[in-house]
Amino acid sequence: MTLTERVKGYELRLDLSYDPASDLWVDTSGCTDASGSPGSGVVVIGLDPLGAETSGTLAQLSLAAPGAEVRRGGPLGSLEAEKFVGPLLAPLSGTLVEVNSEALAQPAKVHHDPYGTWLVKLRPSDLGADLDTLVRGEATVREWFESRVDDYRRQGVLAE
């Protein structure tokens, strides 16, 4: 079930997990069994609204190829945008299963629709351990996001 709420001026999906270190969201809904326990399925990963806003409109996006092994905190790809040029860091360890060719062809779509334009699908190698590093749960996600927006505004990264 998609649960979206307006938080500090941004649409925020409360049903997703977030990696504060990389400004990426992670949809684990396809990666759990009937009891809700971590399974061996595939997760979907995309750039969160603050990552999109603070980077500016994307001009170039490069992602590792399907079959590539990535490690949490290691390179998943890179982006070039108005306000940021640099690496995208993997929020989870695993094997890339699919890359969104539409996002590669039209990277600005990621900025305009961060939840509708996913980046990669990944088969996690240690989902249980990696989940502990993500922000998840409606109340926790809301509180984390509010704090993050406030921090960015204090730093002058976001306008009031």
C-alpha cells in the first residue's frame, strides 16, 4: 500500500525505507515473505525528494550494469546535475538485476518525479543486516525527513 504525506512542503512516501547517507529510497515490498520477514526477492531503489531537490535537475545519470555486485556505501553509479556532480552510493549490498533505461535516457524525470522514476532493481545479499541501517516505519521516516529538511534549510541548501 502506498502511503504518501506532505511533509515540510515535500511529498513523502512513508511506506518506503530511506538511506540518509545516500538520499536514496528503497522499496522492500517485493522482498519479504507472507509473514513480512526478509526474503530473497528484489528491491527497487530511487532518489528521494531531498536528493532530487538538493542536486537540481539531472543532466547526466550513469548506473552500474545489471549483474554488477555492489556493496552498501560503495558506488552504484554517478550523477551530474545543476548543483551536484558525484557518486550515487548503494544503500544495500547485492546484485543489480535491472537498470531503468528511461531514467538513463531522460535523467530530468528523476528530479520531477522521484518516486515514479526508480533507478535500479537489486537482489540484496544481506537484507536483514542492511535494513538496520535504513530509516523505516511511518513515524520514524516522518521525523527523520522533517529533521533533514530543517538541517538543509539551516545550512542554506534549501530555500524557506
